[in-house]
Amino acid sequence: MQDIVIFGTGDIAELADFYFTHDSSFNVAGFTVDAAYVESDIFLGRPLVPFEQVTERFPPERYGFFVAVAYARLNGLRAERVTAARAQGYRLVSYVSSRATTFAGLEIGENCFILEDNTIQPFARIGDNVTLWSGNHIGHHSRIADDVFIASHAVISGGVTIGRGSFIGVNVTIRDHVTLGQKCVIGAGALVLEDQPDFSVAAPRGTERSPVPSTRLRRI
């Protein structure tokens, strides 16, 4: 088992620790965050060190690295920390759930976090620093660029391209051969049938609340 260090102390870091510990060949040796956010020297029972000192405690010749950060600033914060870790000489590792469906020849980049029940069809390509939350369908010949976050139960049809830094919300459906530009935000439940330029936002309105209270419903 290879020892790794996780960047982060939030919910994503706690989840990463769980998945790496229970479903991978990696051993989480410790955690790191920027010095300004260090509130203790222990997190989840393991050492927590300032990022500014991480190479002293966890030298990159011996430890891998994983950045466990969500989609803040359109995945920009996670991308910055990946770049910083590389600059320190670390090799970024990826997690792919044993309960994900993948096929021979799949190309997955560094610092990817691919959770259970994802189906990634043949000839799809996943870039660096991509998060696929649980339950997504990634169609054949699709290309997911770097620094993308895809929430749960999205359907990415065949031949789709998702541009760098984009965010795809829960239950989104993207038609085959559609291209999304960089840093697009596709909100929960959206149906995307045509190409979207860089920085596009597609956010359907939520279901409206009925003026009739539940206490007046005759049947349920």
C-alpha cells in the first residue's frame, strides 16, 4: 500500500479518507491545509500539518497526494491546490470506486475522485482533477476535461465534451455530441440539447410550491 497525504479537513476530506481507507490500495498517512486554517495538529486521528511545512513531514519521494476540495470558485480552488502540490514535487493519486463500472483502456487523469455506481463506457476519457459523484452515466467517446465536477445521477450521452472547470448538477441530461465550453454551470435537472459557449449558465427553475397546504390535501 502506498501512503498518501490528503489536502483538506472538510466533509470531502472525511469522505476521501473513508473511501481510500476502505476501498483502495492507498493508506492515508496524514492531512494538510493552509496554515491559516490549521486549528489542531490532529484530524481523524492522523497528523494534520500546515501545507507550508508538508514536505518536511511527508516528503514527496515517499508520499502521494490527493486534494479533497469541492467545486468552490468553479473548481478553481481545487485546481490551485493541485498545481501547488505538483510544484512541491508530489504525485497526485486518483480514487476509482470498486463499485464503478469501467472498461479496459479507460484513461483517467490525476486527482480524480470517482465514486460508486458510475458507469463509464468504452472510449470515454476523464481528465485531471475530475470529481464524479455517485450514480452518473458517462457515455462512449465522451471527453471530460480537467477540473470538472459532476454531481450525482447525471446522464452524459455519447460523444459529449465537457469543458475545463465546468460544474454539472444533479439529474442533468446532456444529449449526444453536445459540447460545453469552459467553466459552464449546468444546474440541477437541466436538459441540454445544444452546444453551450464558455461560461454558460443553464439553471431551470425548481418546482413551484402549491398554495394549498399539506393539511388540506384529500389524498396522498
